[in-house]
Amino acid sequence: MLLPVTLLNRPVCQVLRAVALLGLLLLCAAQQPYAQPVGERKPLQYTTMGDTTALLRVIEQANSLSASNRDSAIGLLRQALTRSEASAYVTGIRRGLNVLLPLLQDADKNQLLDRLESSCTQLQALQPALAVIYNARAKISQLKEQYELAGNYYMQAIPLARQYMPDYLATIYNNYAALLLNMPQDSLDHNKKSLYYLDKADEVARKYNDQKIITCVLCNKAKIYRNQGRYAESMRLAQAGLQLARQHHFAQWEYVLLNNIGDLYHLTGQYEKAIPYLEEAIANPNQPVDPYYRNMAIFTLGEVHLKLGHYKKAEQYFLESLAAARRYGIGRDLMEGSRKLAELYAAGKDYAQAYGYQLAYSNISDSLRNREVMDNVQRLEIKYRSAEKDKELLLSKLHIEQQAKSLHNKNTIILLSIALVLVLVLVTLALYSRFRQKQKILLREEQIREMQALMQGEEQERIRLAQDLHDGIGGMLAAVNMNMNVAEKKDFEDKAGLRVIMQMIEQTADEVRKTSHNLMPSALLRNNLKEALQYYCDNINRSGALFIDLDIHCDPDKIRTPYKTVVFRIVQELIQNILKHASATYAVVSLEQTRDTLNLIVEDNGLGFDLREKAMGFGLENLSYRVKGLGGSVDIRSEAEAGTSITVNLDMTTLN
């Protein structure tokens, strides 16, 4: 019979939860291939949105499980990291490492980081995760008091975070500031640098609303003020950090801040106040807190009870601290725990025990000094190897720069050659365009000269005809009229008929004068275009065939003499067309100037015509040819039963 889940005890529930999460990871794994060994790696199969959500959920649930079932949480987190690595999911690696590393022993931490670093170095998509890996290595080195090595890792992590994950800069700046606090030399200078990086961490954390790092910054600043003896300020910041840690359930930082507050009360001699904070810190041994931080609280509790004279409790905590130091390899706590126990047993007059722990203290101290010497030698070797590697990198960089410079020179030559060719092409095109333009100008000038010659010939012929009519036929008719006047005075029998003939001769002479004037108005001979147009329109108005309204809005005298005749003939031609074809009663002749254009507009209220059905007559075609020869244009607008409007545009630069 199956029991309801609510009736199962807590360990069974935790196991079932772990199995369920493992099943979820296996389901994800079935959809994507696992990471292949280096050299045999298949192309990356990136996770889908559903895969990433499942991975993050597994990491969060494993984090919750870590306090009660450490081994199951570690198994789940390793699976999540493997899936994240195979899928090039950097966020999964970042969050998985942050939860998993505090649960592992140092050897396991280094093995995991070695494998991940190898993958991330060889795969471009995983390189952003190197910032997290270098930060983790720095923290491990920092706890081992390998400060210089830790600093090198932080310096490698910072540019990677700046390039790929700027929000992670807050974490690295905070951790580097904590490193500076622990370094033994130049404490004043280190405090200044530490505050500088803490301010940068706080700025980034507030930008991305990273409450965890804000809590860490408060914790580290409280530590700086404690080192400087500014206990009140340190306590204020520590209490503010503790409030944030509790509000957001940051277990490790709540633990550290409780320990720091207890240590502050211990330093200021308020031992009774220190005990509740330190006891609260170590109350839950299953909290996922780094053993280094947990042992600090246990050791401080031993010191507080020693100061209060509670030797049994002090012994209990010192022994517990010493056992944890042995288990996790915390050298400084091994040494300090042995020293404190020697001091405790000496105070209780147990000299044998005191001697044993004093001897252990001396041995451990010597061992640590020897290890420190070995670490210094190792650091020197690392520096030497780094220098050699830097030298190789420098030579390689120099070679690359030389190649780049050579390539740059070649590219410059190619670009200059291309630019020269382009310039030559552009110059050739410009010269050709200028040549074509000049040819067009010459052709237009030739056409204008031909048109001027044609117009000059026409005008000369008109003048000759007008003179012949006036001097020849007109003179003869005048002589006939004079003789008829003489004959009238004599005694002719049919004097009435004679007067009719004389009247007809007068009319003929008058018509000859009109024709002569139309061919070449006397006003035009005096170069007065306005007067010639007015005289011509008045004659048409007096005839009664059409009323013309002449409207001039410019100074026609500015037009050169040959072109005055052209304008007059255009008006004459258009009016004659109206008289012959339009059956109009009213017309408007308008002459105006806009900038360099002379606009001649002739409109009538006649019959009009459909431009789409009826082609222009010979008169309009001849007009259009003349105008275009002068570089002008003709616009004809007409509709049946709606009159006609003709606009002639002439270039004043040609007419002046």
C-alpha cells in the first residue's frame, strides 16, 4: 500500500526529491549530447529555453536540498554543470559553481575547476565562464593564504567579466577587496585599496540590484572599520548587512555577519553580548557555509568563554575548532587552536596537556613556516614561468604585429592604388562630361545663330516689303488719288461714281499702310516693344473682331533689339490664330518676368480644342520651333468649349 507523501518522514521526502530532480536532469540529457573529450568534441548543441529553465530550477532546488542532504545536492549540481557545459550555457555554469563549490573539499574543487577551465579555454562559447572559474580559484588560494596567486587570478577574471558579464564584476571587486584586507603588509594602503574596490563593487551591485553583493560589501566594510578601531561604524554596517542577509536568506553571509558582530563584541570586551550571535551562527551545522567561516565562529566562542573563565566550554569549542581544522586542512586554525588549548590547560594547571599542545603548536608553526617557504619558492617558480610565457607571448605578439604591419602596408598600397584609379576615372568622367556639355553649348549657340540669321533675314524681308508697299504701291495709289482729286474739280458728268472710286482708293491706301505697319511697326523700328504691342492690340480692338487686354509687368526695354521683334511676332502669331480658329470675343496678353525667365501668356475664351485628338497646326508648330531655338519652352492647355491658354517661357540671359 502506498502512503501519502505527507505521511513520509523527512529523509524519505528528501531522497524522493533528489530522485525526481535526477530524473529531470536525465530527461534533459536525453535531448542533448553530453560533452565530448577534447579533440573528439561534436559541434555544440545549444539548449532551448525549456532546457535552460529546467537547469536553473534544478540548481535552485539542489541549493535548497544542500542543507539537509549534502550528497544528493552535490550529485544534482554535478549533473547540472555537465549539462550546462555540454550546452555552452554559461549562466548554468556560473550559478552551479556558486552553489556547488562551498559543498566540496579543496581537492574536489580543484579537480572540477581544472576540467571546466580546460573546456572553457578551448571553446569560444564557454570563454565567458572563465571569469567565474578564475574567481573561484582566487577564493581557494585566498583561504590558503596564497595571496599573490589569488590576486593574479582576480586580475585575470576582471577583464573577462568586464567583456562578457559586467554584472559579475561586483562579485570579483568585492572578493578582491576582501583579499586586500587579509594581506599582511601595508595594511593602511591595503585598507584604502580595499575601500576603493568595495565602492566599485557597490556601484555595480546597485546598478544590477544584486542584493547579495551589497550585503557582502557591507560585511567587508565593517571588517575594515573594525581593523581601524572604528567599532561603532563597524557595528552599524554589520547590523545593516545582517538585516539584508536575513531578508534575502543569504545563509553564508548571515553566518559571517553573525560571527563578525560576535567578534566585535569580543574585541570591545562585551563578552556576554557576543555569545548569542556566535551561538546562532553555529546553531545549524547543516547550513551550506564554507568550513573556514564556520570554524571562525567556533574558535571565537572558545575565546569568549576563556575570557569569561568558562574553561569547560572554552575547551569544548577549541577542541571542536581543532578537529574541523584537521578535517578541512585549515593550517592557521590548527596552529591557533593548539596555542589556545595550551594556554587553557596551563591556566587549569594541567601542565602535561598544556605541554603537549604547546609542542603541537610549535611543530605546526614550523611546518607552516616551512610551507610558507615552499610556497614562496613555488611562487617564484610560477613568476619565472609566467615571465618565460610572457616573453614567448611578447615575441609572438611582436611577430603578429610585424605581420599585421606588413599586411597593413600592403592594404595601404592596394587602397591607394584603388583610390588613384578611382580619381583617374572620376577626372576622365568629369572631362568627358565637360566636353559633352561644351558640345551641347556650341550646338545650342549654333542653333541660336541660325535662328538669329533666319529671323534677321525674315525681318529684312518684312522691312523691304513694308518699304515697297509704302513707297511703291502706296505712292502710286497716292498719285492716283491726287489725280482723281484734280479730275473731280473738272466737269465730269459722273462725279458721284468718281467719289466712290476715290474712297476705295483711300481705303486701299489705308489698308496698305496697316499691312506695312503690321509687317514692321514704326515703334519697333524705335525699339519700343510696349508701344508696338499696345498699337497692335488697339488696332484689333478697333476692328471689333476681338477685344484684347494687354497686361505688362516687366520692363521690355531690357530685352535686346532682335528679341523684341521675336516677342512681337509671337504675340502676333498667337492673336492671328485666335482670330482665325477660336471664335473668341476676349483675349488676354500678359508679359511678366520671374528671375531669369520672361513669361508670355496668351489666353482666350474661344472654342478651344482637345489636345489628345487634334494636333497643333502649322502656325503653332512654327512658333514652337522658334521658341525652342531660343532655348525656351511652350506650354499649351486647352479643352473643348473652355478656351485656350498658351504660355511661352524665354531665358532672359539669352534675351538680354
